[in-house]
Amino acid sequence: MSSDEEYVASVEGSLSKSILSGFRLEFITDLGYLKKYFEVPHKIEVMIVEEKLMPEIPQNQSIGKVFIITEADRIGANLISKYLGAQGILMLLGPQFMTKEAGGEQIATRIHDVVALSDPEFKTVSALALCAQLANFGKKVLYLSADNMQNFNSILFSEKGDVELSNEEQALAMTAIINGDIRKLDVLIKKDKFDYVPEFSHFLSSYGITPTIIFTLAEAIRKLEIYDEIVIEHPFGFGEDSISRLEKSKSIVISTGQDRCSYDKLSRLFDNTREVAENSVLICYPYAQQAHDFISDFDKDRGIVCERIESGKLKAGLWELIDNKVFRSTAEAVL
């Protein structure tokens, strides 16, 4: 729904070809027709609406998800920049709405989303170790961090010294890649045992980078099929951007403690997001045999705990963990 007829005309053809035939598409540009349309209740699975038309949406409609078209050059959990055209809409909708030709589920590259209920540092270790173990299985892997504070250099590099950092040039390269300029991949990505975007000098937000921009970047690179696996480290906590991404994810790795608080958080997460419950594996950390394992109680009927790691094991550096096959079971679980 947009009063900008030129914009609607520019996306209508691509969306009509890219959306699965089982979904009915309707494009509305006329405000008078919009008001008439909403005189009766409708069941709408996804509504994409221009920001200034939001006040025109009445409360008598059954609407699943709402994405807002904005003229601002920004991307959020439910925001679509007009400047990204049909591609921006398709990236937020996800592959479940798309034909195979448009980038549906036939794409070989898989994305794994790493989140944590507790201990943000362990989340980073988990994501990096998963990348390394997947690489040990012969996979070509890309690591992306959507954490605003990005503090993975201290884990990735055991010795202090000069390391390459990302800055404004890499931030602009992200936008260019999302818009289809794959030449900027060489500017953005550092190649190693597994590839990664170097840690940014400042907070991601300093460059206007939101978690959803990282998630959109991952989907854009996924469609190129140059990697077997892409591992995204999410920000700590479950913000709107992360939940929106996790609801579309087919592979989620959750690190959790074994205490009652972790049990309650995990139960709430799964109760509120069925898709997350269906597509997750768990790493239990810190694990202590002598303590009651609430997560084991939780896992009796699910069988999704793939690894239990004692706190003492993390005293070793990342590459020593890999040599000792820590996180190997997690890598096997997501393959």
C-alpha cells in the first residue's frame, strides 16, 4: 500500500514473479479505494504499507505481520527502505514466500543464528568456534557479527597486536552488496580459515548499521552461493530485530545455563516463538555435574541439547578448544 504510484510500478512486476502462487497479492495506490477496502474485515498475512498511510489502517483487520515502507535510508526489523526496491521487500519477507527462481529454499548456503540466554562472551566464543569446526569439516564459512559492541578480536587473535579493523568504507560496502554490487565483497570480507567481516572500530550504530542490516547482508550473500555456511552472532538479548530474524531461521544455536532462571527464559522463548522451538539446538554452559540440570529436565522430550561445556574448558584459547574438539558436537548438530 503506497500512494507513490511510480514506486509501486517499479516493484509490482518483480514481486508478482517472485512470490509463490499460493499467496494472493494486492497493490493499492488510491487512498479512496484503500478506505473502501477496509470497510469490511480482511485476514491479511503480511501487510506492506507506506509509513504515512499507517494512520489509515483501522483496528477491525486481522493482520499477521506489518512491514513499513520508509523513505529514510535505514533498515529495521519491520522497516523497508524504499530505495531497496523489490529486493528490500523480498529480503524481509524471507524464502518461505518466494519461488525457487527468486531464491527460495533450494539455495545451498545455510545460515546459522547464534544467540545466548546468558553470558554474552560465551555467545561470541560459540559463534567463532562453530565457524572453525564447520571449516574443519571442509565447509567454506563466513562469520558475521550483529552485536553492536563487537568484541571478537580478543578471542579470534590470541596475541595482541595490530589487526585489521572495519570502518566507514566497510559500512558503505555493506549497503552496496545489499543493493547488488558484489564487487564490494573484496572490500568487506577478510579471508582466513573461515572468512569474516573485521571488527568495526566503533559501535555498529556509529555507522548506521542495525542488526537487521547484518541479517539482510547475510541473506544477500547467501543468494550468491559462494559459502556453504554463514554464521551470524546476534546481539545479546532478544530484541525485535533478532526475534524477527529467528522466526524465519532454519538453524538456531542457543547457549544457556543449566539453572532455573535459564530454564524459565528458554521456556518463555519457546512458548512465544514456535518457529524458534522447532529449529534450535542448545549448548549448555557453564555446566557442572554436581548442580541440578534444569535444562536436562526441559530436554527430556526434545533431545536438542547437543553439548554441555564445563566452565574450566573455556580457559583455553579458541584454537585450543578446536583442537580438543570442543563445539564439534554443535557443528555436527547443525549440519
